Amino acid sequence: MISNKRIVTFKESKIISTNLVMAMIGFFTSFVPKESWTLALINEFIAFLSFILSLIFWRKNRDFSVRYFSLLSYVLMIVLSIFFVEPIFRMFYGTSTFWIQIFVLITIIIASFPLSKKTAMGFIKPTKYGIFVWVICGVVIGLGSIVYRVTLYAEIPEAFPIAIVCYLFSLLLLFISPIMLIKPHKIEEMRNGSNVKKKSIRK
């Protein structure tokens, strides 16, 4: 059984180090496909909000280590997904491709929450749904290759690979991130339920 009640000190919380990394990533993505100091300031503000949220989560959950690190991971995944989606949005803003990307992003967000428990179960134990999740990842990668072909006609070719990879990571992070909101005891129940089913099958 996972121990959720270990106290997390501020030094162990990784708040400073992780949010510094977030700030750096936000700064760098604001220079793809070309520099935007306005976007850099916005990204640094987002990183600052991430730091505040991380601090709040630590203060409220520092006595419950698993829950705290799950919430911290959720915040970081959401912030990263925002940063990673910016380059391709900037490339295609004002085009039909931009709206297709928005549609895909919203679809992933809407689908991820009701499917979070099934997705978590797919990681705990390989299931048909777990295989389905991997198929989804393949579809996302396939979509990325199509978008890549479309981007061959954009103005800044050298930024295409970075933008595509970032976009794919953003979609995957958004799909997986709701798993981190599931409380530890629920995960434990799912794991125990999976073990009980295994034993019953063996009998």
C-alpha cells in the first residue's frame, strides 16, 4: 500500500526547482517561431501563477506526500501544455488550420476528464482501454504528420519540427493530466480491485 501521509518539507517539495524550469521553458517557447517579448512576459506570469498554486497545494497537502506530488504534477502538466501549444498556434493564427488545432485541443480536454479513471487503470493494469489509449496516441502522432505536411507552406520552415513536437506533447499532457487529480485512496482501490480480479481468475 502506498503511504500518503509522509510529511513533505519545503526543501523536498521541489517547488523552486520545478517552477524555475517552467519559467525557462516558457521563456524559450516565446521565441518560437520568432521572438515575442510580450508572450515571454505572459509566460513568466503563468509560471509565477504556477509557483503560487504549487505553494498553496504544498501548504494544504504537505502532510500527504502522494496527494501533494500528484497535484504538483497536474499543475506542471497544464502549464507545460500551455507553453507547448503556443508555437503552432502562433504559426497558424488566422487560418483554418488554427481552428482545427483548437478543435482537437478542446476535444482532448473534454474527453480526458470522464476517461481519467479508465486511463489510470490502463497504466495500473494493461486493459483493452489501455491499448485504446496507445491507439489514440498513434492517431495523435498521425495527425501531427498531417499537420507537418501542411506546415511546409508556412513562412518559417526551421520552426516546424519544434512546433509539431511541442503540439503533440501538449495533447498528450492534457489527456494524461486528469489522472493526477484522482485521490490516492481511489488509486489504491483500483489497484486492489485489479489484484482481486487477478486472483479470482487464477482460482
